[in-house]
Amino acid sequence: MTTPMLEIRNLHARIEEREILKGVNLVVPRGEVHAIMGRNGSGKSTLSYVLAGKEDYEVTEGEVLLDGVNILDMDPAERASAGLFLAFQYPIEIPGVATMTFLKAALNAQRKARGEGELSTPDFMRAVKESGKALSIDSDMLKRALNVGFSGGEKKRAEILQMALLKPKMCVLDETDSGLDIDALKVVSEGVNALRDADRAMLVITHYQRLLDHIVPDVVHVFSSGRIVESGDKSLALELEAKGYAGFDEQAA
Amino acid sequence: MNVPVRLGPAELSLIAQLTGAGASGEAERLAAAGLPTRKVESYHYTDLKTLLRAVPELAGKAEGVSPPALRVAGAYQLMIANGVPQESGTAPAGVIVGTVEGSVLSTRDDVLVRLNSALVKTALRIDLDGSVDPVIQIDRRTEGPAAHAPSAAKIYVGDNASAVILETYSGSDAAHVTNHATYLALGKNAVVTHITVDLSARQATHFATNEYVLAEGAQLRTLVIHAGANVSRTHLFPKFAGKGAHADVTGLNLVSDGQHADITMDANHAVPHTSSKPLFKSIARGRSKAVVQGRLVVARDAQKTDAKLMAQGLMLSDEAEILCKPELEIYADDVVCGHGSTCGQLDEDSLFYLMSRGIPKTEAETLLVRGFLAELIDPIEDAALNEALTAVVDGWLAGK
Ligand SMILES: Nc1ncnc2c1ncn2[C@@H]1O[C@H](COP(=O)(O)OP(=O)(O)OP(=O)(O)O)[C@@H](O)[C@H]1O
Ligand SMILES: [Mg+2]
């Protein structure tokens, strides 16, 4: 059996004494796209932050293997260079840091960590232009400070642009669909689909079936009170849409 | 008189120097008042009596010069060494260089102003006209063994002229006490950028007083950077004397362990329809202290003054201290004036975001610090100058 791209074993995590993740088990094989759906506050973003290595959370139990390697001891930058990417539910605005400067720093840092040389400026510009075009990101936006003054939808698009440039092995998308208009949802989904690959896996957190019409998942998981309570094929998302979460809460209790 | 002030070695040296320079009136005044302590409002956070333990001998002739602290490609170089203006190369078009005797600053009840005015014999004088092309750099050096070096420059920028002036302060690695003065007058509609960068030795004490007078329509941008001396203080006195005059008065304190830096501004909006946007930033690490005091005075006649003062601090350690004191003194009624200040550490969420893209921690921190400073450095349009200032900041960030 080949190593899964992501394997989460009995993951428990807390913040300020409060346990949020209560034994998450999840296997995402390479090449697959898994969706996570669940109520507000059930811990989906927490899971994504814990995967990415946010300091505020304390992992009290469990393991996270990225392509077979335990990443829990790595800092966020090391995890990123190991191939993990989190598209934030709420991308952070960073005044004074030009978007292009940031993109170049990120790309070159990851190349360096992997022992590759720096990308030349023309090559870098070309790569950004191409990815930007595919996501209908206008170049004026890239001249501004990182995420500053970007609309909600522009921020989400910028996240996918970063993903396209960094070419991670494991993509975690936290509500990338929220804040997108109908056309943008299509553009972003196409951007994501273009990155589907036999050597890449994705975990897509969403509230809406609508996104999963565009990014068709191999597996859908239901998240409730800090763990996965049900998994199934894409029809599970339809069932959730029809019935809501009520039926699944029981199983969590 | 009242209770006599107990005089320390610094004061006694200064009194002797003033007497030696024939300024016995000033000597007596200093003997009576002593150096300002925290009780004097404008020195509240920079108590000279405590900070100035000793004052070395007045500087003699500079023997040899250390390498320039900051080079800007294409700049026209002028030098003041140990307080004395030096011969300079052929001046570019629109630039007349000379000297002027006596004090350059307006009379003020401020000990550093008084000392400078009493002790400087010959000041550098520059007249700028038309659109002056190269950056004018006044390279102020204090060389040789530890010395007390007062120096001064008087700069006139003609009507409709434009210029970029850079002043740098550096010298030998000794416990100098320097006291610099610049008087800069902007003619009608003149457009001037004036940047002062302290790169003195770590043991030095650096004082500077910059006085600006803006005629009608004049546009000024200033940037003070403290990145050298153990103790540094720059006192800015912008005066808005003509309708439509505007100044972006900006400054940056960069302090590391053991250092103390102070930017104090007294802005005087004297006539109607003038505006200013003072913006001061401080970054402190280790056990250090940065001070920003900003006072906006709006005269009774100065209706329609538009002035917004902002002070921001970034603390890179728990022991760092950043003190900001804004003050508004408004005598006119139809004005838009305000102030604000923020102080904090690097934003954890921002740091996490950058790191989550693979940028290692120290690099991410550098990006954020540069981001914090971008507002000050970005407006400097001259590419070589912008690059040189960025290098100063990066050099500081990289350690020291
Ligand atoms: N810093 C914090 N301190 C205390 N509780 C927190 C903190 N951050 C998150 N939580 C709590 O953790 C729980 C899970 O939050 P999380 O953001 O992971 O939910 P979510 O499933 O992503 O919700 P949504 O669908 O609304 O995005 C919530 O109850 C939230 O209030
Ligand atoms: Mg969430």
C-alpha cells in the first residue's frame, strides 16, 4: 500500500484549557480530494490551524503524518516546505508588505528548504502572471500590500494563487468558497481542479454542496464536536444539505 | 536666588567651555539652572542630568576621517568635520556653498539650542535654487578621541526650488557628545526632502536640533533616523509661516539593548491654511527606550489648520520601553487636528500567516518589521537614497 498523503491519528488539541479536537482520525490518500462539512464551531478551522502549526493550539495526543513524516514537531514554515498548504478561511492583511515581495519570499524560501536554487525574477514574474491570469486576478491587485484592501473574494482568489505557485503536496482549503460570487466560485474551483493531481491531495472544508458540484470530492466527512463522525461518498453532502446536521450529532455524543 | 543646583561633571565641563568661548552669560545661566531634568517638560523622558554623565573637551581639528557611514550613489558631498565646514568639490547647478558666522537657530529657551548657538563659530551655509538634481549630502563627522562637537548648517531653498538633502552623523569609535543644528528655510512652493540619519558610534551621545520655516505653498518631507548613538535625541521645530505650507514630518527610533532614543517635535502652525502629518515610529529590542514627543501648536489666527499626529511603536522584547506623548495646543477654533498612538509587538497572526507559506521565522519577522517601516521609507523617491536607507534599516535588523 502506498503511503497516504495525510494521515491523522487520534488527534486531540486544545486552546486555553478548552479541548476542541477530540480524537480526529482521517486518512487522505494521494490523488484524492476529501471534503469536511460540519456545524459552525465544530472545530474545522481548528483542525486546519493545528495541521498548519499555529502556536495557540496545544496538541495533547495523536499524530499527524504528511506523506509518512510526522509534522507535529515542525514549525509552520517547515511544514509548508514539507508540502502542506492552508488556504485560510480569513486571510490576514499585512500592511507594508507588497504582495509580490511576499510571493517571491515564500517561493524562494521553499525552494531553498528543498535544496533548489532561487527562481530568477523574470521566471518568477512569468509564473505569477500565468497563475494570476487563470484566476482572473488583475495585476494591479498584486501591486498592493498583501491582502490589504482586497475584497473578500479577492482574498480567496489570492490564496489559490499562492497555492498554484507553491505547488504543495497537501492542500487544506478552509471555506475557500465563502465570500465568492457565482462566477468567482467557478473560477476558483477551476483553479483548484487544475491542481488536482495523482501526487497531490486536498482537504476541502465547506458548508455548501455548491462548491462540491465544482470540486467533486472522493470522500465526504462529517465533522461534529471535534471529530469525524461519518464518512461517505459525495452523496453524503447531498444528504447533509437535505437533512442538516441533527442526525449526526447523536453519533458524536 | 533659590536653592543652588548641584552641578555634575558634565555641567562643569560645559560651563568651562562656554566661559572659554566668551559666552559667560550662557555659562552663568547653565550654572544656575543646571542641565534639564525630568521636571522640564520637553526633557521629561530624556533627563539630561542623568543621561549626560560627562562631556569631553571641545573638538580640535579633525585628523583624518573615518570611512563614510552612508554612501548614496550620485550625491553631492559636503562635510563638517569636528564642527568645521570643509572644502567641497565643484557645486552642481543651483547650489551655492559657503559659510556663515554665528548661530543658525532661532533663540529658544532650550539648553541644546543655547549651547549650539554659543559654541558654533562657523556654520555651513547652502543656498539651493531651481530643481537641484543630485542629493545633497552633509556628512557630519566627529573624529579622533572623544570630543564635544557642536556643528551647524543653514540652508536656504529658493522659491519654487526643489531639493533632497541628506545629513549623516558618524565618526570615530569614541564617546563623543555631538550637538548639531540645522536651520532649513523653504521659499514659496519649494519642495524639499530632508533626511537626517544618526550613525554615530555606539558609545556616542548625539543631539540634533532641526528648525524648519515653510513659506507659502512649501512642501516638506523630513525623516529622522536614530540608528547609532547610545543616547540620541533630535528636536524638530517646523514652523508653518505661509498659507498652503505642508510638511510630512516623520521619524524613526531604532534602539537596541542599552540605548535611548528620543524624537521630540514642536510644530508651530502660525498662519491659516497649513497642514502637517507627523508620523513617528519606534522599534525597540533588548532593554532599551524609545521616546516620541509630538506637540502641535496652532495659533489663534491659524484657522483651517489640518494636522494629524501619529506615533507607533513596535516592541521586539519584553524589556523594551516605548513612550509616546502627543500634545495638542490649539488656539484657533476652525481646525482639524488629532493625534493617535499605538504600541505593540509583532502580530502573531501575521507571523503565522507568513510562516505558513514557508517563510522561516526570522525572515518573516524581518518582512513584518519592514512592512511596519514602509510608510516612512517608501515615500523617498530617489532610488539610490531609498536603497541606502533600506540598508540602514536592514543593517540594524541584522544585529549590531
Ligand atoms: N482562541 C480561542 N479561544 C477559545 N476558543 C476558541 C478559540 N479559537 C476557537 N475557539 C473555539 O473553538 C471552537 C471551534 O472553532 P473553529 O473555528 O474551529 O470552528 P469551525 O468549525 O471552523 O466553525 P465555522 O464553520 O464557523 O468556521 C469554537 O467553539 C470556537 O469558539
Ligand atoms: Mg472555520
